[in-house]
Amino acid sequence: MDLTSALQRLASYRAKQSRASADIVKDGELVLRKAGLTKLGDEEWAFLEQLALAAIDTGKLDVADDITDGYAIQACLERLAAKFPESPRVDVLQGIRMEATESSETVIRYYNTLLEADESNIAAWKRKISVLKSSGDIKTAVQELSTLLDTFYTDVEGWLELGSIYSSCNQYTSALQCLSHAMILAPQNAFYILEAAETAYSAADIPLALKFYLRVVEMLDEPPTSGTTPSRPEGPTLRAWYGVKLCVRDLLTSTSTASQSESQTTPPSEKHLKLLDELSTERILAAYSPSSSKAGEGPPLGRETVVKWLENTSSTS
Amino acid sequence: MVQVSYKISHSAYTKLLFHAAKYPHQPVCGVLIGSLSSTSSSKSVAVTDAIPLLHHWTNLSPIMSIGLDLAYVYAKSRALDVVGFYQATEQLNDLSLSPVGGIIASQIRQTFTETLALVIDGTRVASSEAALIPFFADGDRWKKHPSGFSPYSPFELQYATSPARALSLIREQSLHLKLGDFDDHLERVSVDWLQNDQCRDVAFKG
């Protein structure tokens, strides 16, 4: 492993906000060993924050301790605090470090102090909610998060988190309401619509789930043009086509229960459902077509199982 | 009442641990497959393998439902049954079967009466004991089995060395990173989530 590529990887993890903690620690240790902090220039600070977070996440609280001029987490944090005194961001990092070893009461008290000093410190507020959640106090976590969203309505991450907490308590209708806020705030993001589709399905609102799934494929799947081979659906697109297939199967096979919709969504007519059934079958098979494997990737696997499943769920059988 | 005993193969045990280790900050779940053999006085379930399902949105049902369907199709093609459900949470000290986990386990129980549910015990993963907590159905509810994995309990590992071996495969060979679940497969269809031969422990048969 060489230094340049390690630095590049670290920068890319930061840009994508990937939680690749084990890799970050590995690359980070290499950077410390080969270059030391002084050679990093302005990148040093972002790097220290990244390394500290990753090391706490992987439980390596003594990261780089064995390197002569290396930095243990505490040293990372002290260096950041010296450079940016009273920075809310460094304060929160210090809190995250405490979360690794201190009791939830102590950490919540610490975050409360930060919030008393500056009630707009949204990062500290979110950490506090996260600690409440992991200590099992879901009720207070939901209350706090709702208050936070009253103040910072445009916080999409907050709405997604609240939705996810509701889902974990099987309150899918409330979860769906949170996702509808996320969709209003970021209508171009197909992932939120996909999550809404899966939440609507979990809430037993199949017509609404189908509508959301179709919206996702409309946004992501390339429409076939004449004369070219159809695209191969992958990632969220394939996931959505599987969802379409499932909803259509439910609507075609069971009589009244599946078409009930709390959101008053009207399911497509039987004729359209059958066409959607054919189309989703075709699109799923396209993803498993042996000739469609991409360069650098192996062939699609598990095709026979998928084909059998499609046969079992086919509306005509 | 006929006593039911369960034996977990090395392959099933390592896959469960790999799945939890690959996504430590997310809940994960999957199914157990195997077969039942019975005599007049006893029944035993051999859990021969595991199929990892989800690590995204584990509380939402459609992909779980499809993954479960596919696991059934696959098990049938191998002349095996889906015999149980497993999960691990993202909280180290949360060792209960989640409400959704209970629902899925009950659903599996409709096709396999001796269904077992396992929760991965994050606090014991690094020990040499089985880091699994067995749950059994009591009516509609799922209860922690009082004896757990211990000598003379109805739950045992086929190889007592599986926990230590799994740990060393994770720590020294990072074999857990090669495991793929159904969510991974939907992102890249070249991921072999049904068999996961790429992370099989070559030193072990079974």
C-alpha cells in the first residue's frame, strides 16, 4: 500500500461520508506511519476528525499508540481542540468519544451542557437523541426528535431517522408520514421513494406501495429505445422491479384485502396489472441474463431460483 | 412431549457470525436451512446452512418477503427445509428477538413446526463459546430458551471449535467481508447470497 493511494481513498471516504471505519483506520495508520501529520497541510484537520471517528467506531481507542510520533484518540482530539477552540464540531467529537466508554447518563449530561450553551448545536442534539435511542428510551428519543424537526423542518436526515424509529416499533403509518416529509424536501431522491414504497407495503397499503415502486422505476430505469438491447436493471431499479412484481402478485391473487388502501389509492385495473406483471417479469429476467454481466464482475448468480420463483408467482399459473 | 434437539453446522455458524461482523452497525437477519429427523421418542433438527437476507431496512417487509420466498425455493431444490430465523441487532447489549423477527419466525413455523430463532449475542462473539441465544415459540410469542447453548441442553454446535475458528477467520483472513446477503445481491446480482461458497471455511467439511 502506498501513501498517495491511501490518502486518495481517505479523501473519497470523506466526500462520500462512507462508514468504512475498519478501512479508514488501516489507511489512517499508514498515513501516520509514513508521513506524519505535519506533511498533510490543511488536510490534517479533516483527517484527524475522520480517523478519530473511525477509531472510536471500531473500538480502537488506542489507535496508532504504538507509533513513535503517533496520536492516540485523546491526542487527536486535543490537537483538534487546540486548533479550533470552542468549535461545536470538536465538542461533539469529544462527546462521541465519551459515548464509547461512559454511561449514557454522563454523556447525555454532557450534550445538555453543550445545548445550554448553544441551542442551535444540531449535531449535539442529534447525538443526544441517538444516545437516548440506544439506551432504550425510545419514547424520549421520539419526543426530542419531533421537537428538533419542529425547529429544523428541512432536516431530511432527521425525518428519515424518525421514520426508521417508527418502523422499528411497527408503526408504519407514522413512518410513512415522516418519509412524505423527506420526499417533499428532496423530491428528486429515488431512495426515499423506494423506502416509502417498502414502508407502504409493510403498512399493508399495497396500492400505494405499487404507486411508489412504479415512480422509482420511472425515475431510474432507462426506457427501451427501438433497435437497442434493453438496459439491465440493477441496484435500486432491480429492487423496485421486484417490489412491483410482489405488489402485482398480491393484487391479482387475493381478492379484497390486498386492494384496501388507507391512503385511498386506487389500484390499477386488472388489465393493467397483468401488463405490469409481464413487464416486471421481463425486467427481472433481464437483470439475470447471462450475457449482461458487466466488465470486472462475475456472471449473475442464483438465476434458476429466481426463475422458479417467477414461475410460482406468475398470475397465469 | 417429544424433546427436540438442534445441531448447528460449522457452515451455518460461521455465516451467522460473518453476517453480523460484516455489518456491525446495522441489524442483520437471515434464515436457517436444514432437515428434521425423528424417532418415536425424539426429534432432531440439523441446521446445515444459513442464508443471509437483509442489512438494510430490516423492519420493512417486501424484500424480506421476496428473500424468504427465494430461500424456500432454494431449500426445496436441495431437498432441505427452512428451519429457522436468525438476527443480530446493532446494539451490543440488545439480545431480544425483535417484534419483526418474531413475526417472521412465526411465519416460518407455519411450514416447519420445530422452527428455531437465534439471536447473535454480541457480548460473546469474541469468546470461544457459541455466541447464539435460542428462542422457541410459546403460542404466538417467542421466548428465550432457559438453557441456551450448554452441555446437555437441546442446542449444540456440530463442532465445539466453530466459535474460535469463526473468530480467527474474521480477524486474520477478513473472510466475513466476502459474505453476501440478499440486499447485497440486489445491488450486484453477481453476489452469491444463496450459497456463499466464496466464504466457506476450506479447512472444515460441513
